[in-house]
Amino acid sequence: MMTQATHIFEAANLGTAPFTFLGHADRGRGNLTGCAYCGTAIRHEFLIAGADDRKFVVGSECVYKTGDAGLIGVAKKAERAYRNAAARERRVASGKAKRISRRIALLRERREKARAILAKMPGDVRNALRVHRAPGADLDIRMRLVVSDMRMRVGRGIQLSDKATDWLLSIARNAFAVKAEVPEVSYRTHVVGKLASIKCDEDYGWRMLVEVQTDAGSYKIFGSVPVVFHDTMNKTMDKLNDLARAAYNAGDEASPFYSRMMFERPELRKFIGMEVSFDAQLIRSARDASFGFFKRPTKFKAEMPSLETIANWSREAE
Ligand SMILES: [Zn+2]
């Protein structure tokens, strides 16, 4: 049987072999202690206990010096686990810091873009963005949300489209429009107004909003687009296509109607602003006296745009 060499910790009178590894701790940069075996200042301390239960702290170097495989194995494992955890923590922290600085950079970029957009924005558009705060402005909740959404987009550095700008300006105009009440009469009324909007949905088909200007202000009425309007449209398109065919056959490329193809019916929204007149029964809305509905329109007339204008619309759409 071989005589085992005396354990260096036992030789240094730190305790009796066998020694047990109890744990590792990082004391931090400014809080060093001395290794019980060699006296060196250490940051990473390894707590060891002898068989006699005396406890002491040494540095990793001195753990490795012992040649005590059992002790070294567990100490190394503990040290490795600690370093991995610390590295992970650092990675998480730097990832978070990167995300935060990216976010700050993004916000700064948006703010600068928003400033640039606002600086170039015409005054009336800028004022329209703040219409909800203008004294005397009358804005319903829906329009309030639309404008606030546009404000938010500009705040994020997104340029308003031309269509959005037009809408915004019309909302601002309407907020100050003096409103007249929809006449409440039992007989059918002759209405002359402007097409304010037109839309189609599955259940009701094409419907339109007509704004009627009176001496007292304006009111709006909503109802079905008369079939006559579609007929008028079809006739207009037939006329336009006859002119197109004639210009094409004559090789008259300078003609505003010259086209290789048939003109397509333009989007009905193109007709917004067109003057319309008709007779109808009006019904005032219970919620808003300046809003109402029209029923069974007859004698519908529309001041259709010129054929040249419609031809141009079709060309733009190509
Ligand atoms: Zn030491």
C-alpha cells in the first residue's frame, strides 16, 4: 500500500484531510480577500472544509495546486457554471441596452422626420391637424379619431398622402361649416346640392351623400344613387367611346379622345363635387338635425364633367 502524500492544506495546518469543496463566490472587484493558503489577494473565493469541520477560503490556483482530483473537479465545475451564468447575464444586459438604444435612435429619427414634414407642410394643413383644439370647431367623434390618427402618423414621421391631406382639409372645413337643419316637410323637396361622397356596399348597393348649401348653412342627406345616374354614366361612356373609335379610325392622335382601347367607366368617387339635383322626400336624423336621408329620388340631374375630363381620368388610371 502506497503512503499517500500529506495534503498541502493539511500540511499548511488549515484542517484535516479529506477536504470538501463547499462553494464558490465572486467577491466583486473592490472587495478582495486573502487566500488562506498563499496569502494572495483573490476575488473568486473557494470555500473549503476539512474533515475536522474547519472552514477556510482559497483561490482557484491553490485548489489546483493540491492535486486533489475530487476537490479540483467540483471546484472547476462550480467556476465554469458561474462564468457561464455571468456571460449569459452580460449578453442579456448588452442585448437589452442595444434594443433600448435602437429604440431611442428610432424615436429620434421619427421626431426629426416629423419635424421636417411639419416644416414643409402648408399652414392650412398644419392647422387642420390641430382642428380639434380650434375654438368653435365642431368635430364629431369619428372625425376626431380620423384627425388624431393622421396626427399620430405625422408624429411617426409618415408623410400624409394627397388623398389624406384632402380629407383632412375637408374635415377641418366642415368643422367650421355653419350647419343648417334638414327641412322637415311632408311634401317632396327639390334638392340642389353637391355630391359629397359615394360608396357601394353589398347590402345596399351604391349610395351617396349630398351636401346642400342654404342661406343658413349646409346640411347633408344620404340615400341611394338613382338608377338614372348609372344610365347617364353609361350613355356618357357610350358617347366617349364613339368619339374614341372615331378618333382612332381617323388616326387623329392629337384628339383628346384618341384611344386604342375602350374607355372604362371611371371610379364613381371621381364624381365627388359634382352638382346634382332631384326631388325627394327628406327625413331628418333624430341624432343630428343637419343630417338626414332622402327617399325615392326622382327627376335626377347631374352636371356631368366634360367628356375630355372623363377621358383624362381613364388615361390617368392606365
Ligand atoms: Zn492561494
